[in-house]
Amino acid sequence: MSLTEEVARRRTFAIISHPDAGKTTLTEKLLLFAGAIQIAGSVKARKASRHAASDWMEIEKQRGISVASSVMQMEYRDCVINLLDTPGHQDFSEDTYRVLTAVDAALMVIDAANGVEPQTIRLLQVCRARNTPIITFINKLDREVREPLDLLSEIEGHLGMDAIPFSWPVGMGRHFGGVFDLRHDRMRVFRPGSERHRDDDETIEGLDNPELAARFGDAHAKAAEEIELITGAMPAFDPEAFLAGRQTPVFFGSAINNFGVREVLDALVELAPAPGPRAALERSVLPAEPKFTGVVFKVQANMDPAHRDRVAFVRVSSGKFERGMRLKVARNGKEIRPNNVVSFLSQRREIVEEAYAGDIIGIPNHGILQLGDVLTEGESLTFTGLPFFAPELFQAVEVKDPLRTKQLRTGLTQLGEEGAIQVFRPEAAGGALLLGAVGQLQFEVVAHRLKTEYGVDARLMPSRYSLARWITSPDPKALKKFMDANAANIAHDVVDAVAFLASSPAQLRVAQERYPDIEFHTMREHAGRVFA
């Protein structure tokens, strides 16, 4: 098969949602329907012996939540599907944002009882900014939920795009009869059962089939009326509008019951785009170019605690990867020859002999690769768009046992480099290391990981700081003058980018007014190179 044909087979997408919308459940059901796993994990019981297939971190197993992004690859209908399950919890939105830079489409999961929730809105804004195509799955129809017309209206209001139903529910909760497939004019009858995964649903042809009215009564009559309404009022599905981020196909179902999952999987194959061009500062990189390029969008330490490993997740942007090939790290010009590159199915790994544009590969390394690093066969390229946001919460960290100070610094350096937390080293000598986070749960996860992965019992303490801004200046002397005058508020992050830490917005305003030559940034891109 040619390079162009291999690239055309790829579908790379992320699943996004608000916490508890059923995202991780849908993830494992997609794996189930594709034949990648034989039994789904349990995410309902926190003490269940089987945890979700895509959740591997110990704290995830205890809490029943996802706090790290997982990467899974599977084959379905002659397509290679790269599925990225992202953290639903809002405290980990930075990790989710970076994952969304590595995909070509997104699958949005909405709880039919709650509609579009705040964390979903934030993630949708990211997708809209990148014109990422979105497929929508409205979940939990087997429960008492909101009216489907209201849900469609809400989706359109928040997305700013047309929501085009591909299926429509007949009833809900105890009276949920199934979904009507609008494209094929047939109803798929609902039958509960979480272990069922073969295509054995009963179907009834035709919306006006008397059997539907006889079996489902008022629920069918209401659905038929709504279908007539939306058919007349909604625009037709336009593939180009979908790919441009102006329309979203909408599916209804119940992931926990494996109902409506196959339709979503089919839509990903049929509608989601194959890999497209990726923007670098130097030029646009085309996926079918013969030479390999890739970008590190995620670094994860200790996926296998027994081996203290560190894996760089690389999105292949162009060409073909072959095991043992010579690659250049564009940031520093170093050459690597990765031989033990892996692909993922949750905790299972397989050695990769070859990979193509759109695939996600994992390169185990000992700190050589950082977030945002570009790998090429020799060309110097800089991919953009991998952000770090100025933290909103701060805590000082010290080790309870002074003999473990080295382990604390090692652990925090690695966790900072992988993006789990932002670590700041005060300019002033003797100052305790500072942790910066978007949400409180990040502190809890880092303390847990320091203890379980690095053997460090850390003490987290309140900090007087409440915000941070990275600082730059076109005048090096002006920058040095500012740093000298504000030494007590200056810190360096894990890539040695300089930040100004303030205890209040008023303190920041005063600094901005007094030093007009200094630029204060709410975001930095990888390796501290580009600010916004």
C-alpha cells in the first residue's frame, strides 16, 4: 500500500466532555465494538476490581475519574483509528488542550440530562478556534433526560454551528424504545445489556411502519412529529461544512448499554477527515510528504512504575516512521535512533515497526524529549500551538524528610516537564519550590504521584502568590533591571522561562505601569520560545 493510501486510512480524534458525561465508558465501548478489547472495565464503582481500560493511574482507579490523557489505536473497517481519551475534569484542561492540537477531529459526549456543561463549553471553544470537526454523541437516553429539541438548540447556541441529527430518540428513561436512523429510515430497537457488543439489535424499517405505532405508542407519535419538524427546519448535512467546523452530526444513545455506539464508530470512519497539513513557522507540512516529521504533544512519566519510564507521545505529521531510523530533535540538533517505539492500547504496548502520518507513537526516553519538540529527518522545523497557561493557584512544596530533597526535585522536574503541574524555582536563594496549577485537584494528584512514584512525602503549603506572568523584553538591559528590582517576585519554570509572580492583580498592574518596556504574557508555548 502506498504512503498516500496509508495516510488516507488514518482517523485521529479525541473524545471530550464534562466530567461524568460517560466519556470513558464510550471510549471503552468503541474499543469493544472495534474488537480491540473483549470486556469493558467498570467506571461506576470506584472500588471495582476492573478499572476503565483507558485509566491506568492509581489515583484514577481510586476515584473513578480520568486525570491523564490516554492513547489507543485500533482497526475498524480497514481504517486505523487513533483514539485519544482526554481528562474530563476541568482542573486538567491544559492537558486536554494540548491533546486537541494532535487530532484531526473531536467526538463530543453530552449527558442528555444535563446538556452542554461548563467544561464542555471551554473545550468546544478550543475546537472552534482550530476549526476542528466535531461529532456529537448525546448519552444516557435510558434515563429521564431533557427534551432532544432543547438539547439541539443548546448545542447550536454554544457551538455556533448547525447540529444535524443523524438519529432521533423514541422515548426516554423507562420508556426509551430506541433511536430512529434518519439516514436509513429505520428504527434500531433498544435492548439493555452492557456485555452485548455484536450487531444484533432488532431493526424496524420505515418511520410510518404500523408496527412502530403499535409497539411504542405515544413515544413513536411524538418522535415522528419531531422528526417531521427537524427534517423541514434543519439544513441538509454538508460534508464540507462539517469539515470546516460549521456543522456537527448528532447521534443519540446509551454507552453503558452499548446502544448507539456502532453508529458513532461508523461516522468516525465515514465522516471524520484523514490527516491534513500541519502548520510550522517555516512552512506547511503535508501528510503524504516522503520524509518523516512529528511533534511531541505529551510527555508521561512512570506509565510503568516498575521501570520508571518516560514516554514522549508523538503525533506523526508527515511521511513514514520506521523503527531505528535516524531522527533529529529540531530544538537542539541532537540525533536519536529510537528502537523501542511503542503503540498503545491502554496499558498494553506493542513495538512499532512503522507508522504513518496521523498515528500516535510513544518514544521511551530519559528526558531527551520535551513537550513541543519536533522530530525530523534533518530539516529544522518549529510547529506552533502547544500552549502553557499562566497558573491561577499556587502552593509551596517542601519535603518532609530532608534526605529526600533530591528525589523531590527529580520528581517535580519530570512532572513539570510532562505538564502535570507547573513548577517554579524562585530567583531568591533558599526559597521553597512553587507549584502552579489551574485547579486544586492538580495539587492532590502531584502529591499522590510524588509519594507513589518517587517515594517522596511532600508537604504542600499556602503561597502568597495568586497569579503569574511570563516576562520578555526586546531590551535585555531593561529585562535585567526589572528582574533585579523585583527579585523577590521572579521565578524560573522548568524550561527556564522567566516569570513574574504577583500576590494580587493590583501588584501586577503597578509593575506593568512602572515598566512599560516589559511584556507580561498569560501564555507561553513549548520550550519558552513563543509567547502570547
